[in-house]
Amino acid sequence: MTNTIDRIISKSIPEPNTGCWLWEGYTIDGYGYASYKGKHWLVHRLIYKEFVASPDNFNVLHKCDQPSCINPEHLFLGTQQDNVDDMIRKGRQADRKGINNPNYRHGGRIEICID
Ligand SMILES: [Zn+2]
């Protein structure tokens, strides 16, 4: 029996706080895999193709950083470079909390010497 797109979606669980549709089926490295019309698909790519447009040679990336999410509204197209940039940006953000942030201000007043 061939999976329909509705059957694919029914294997995900909506996450009420984030709006993610979390894939409950088979995964590789956290990404959902399924067979659809005789081909094996990364589920988020399949969903993007069915709901938005064919991703062709582009990567389908997650705005929500949740690899198993298949909500088409959380997906966007990017190049491999975008993917790398995205990871670096998010990684740097994580490293720059508190005192690692160059804009960090310690609770005290900023003293300006004018003499
Ligand atoms: Zn999501």
C-alpha cells in the first residue's frame, strides 16, 4: 500500500508550544525517513515539495532547529552554505550568552572619564 501525504502527516505529533509537527516514524540522524510513491524520502523534504515547491538541489532547512519537524511553515530553502552559516550563527549565539557576549554589560554603571 502506498503512503499518501495524509498518512505521512498522521505519523507526526503536533507540539502545541512550538507548533512543530514531530515525526514519530523512522529517523536517521534525527531526520524523518519514509517511503512515498516507491521512493525513499527525507520526510521534511517531501513535505516541502508537496506543500510549497520542489526543493531541487537546495537544502530544506528548519527555522525551528528541530530535525524531526515536518511542519511546512517551519521549513525554508537554503544552499549548503546557508546551512553552514545558519549553524555558525546559532552556535555563536549560544556561545555569546552572558559574559561571552561582546555587548554584555555587567550590572554596574558605565563610567566615562572626561578629564
Ligand atoms: Zn518545527
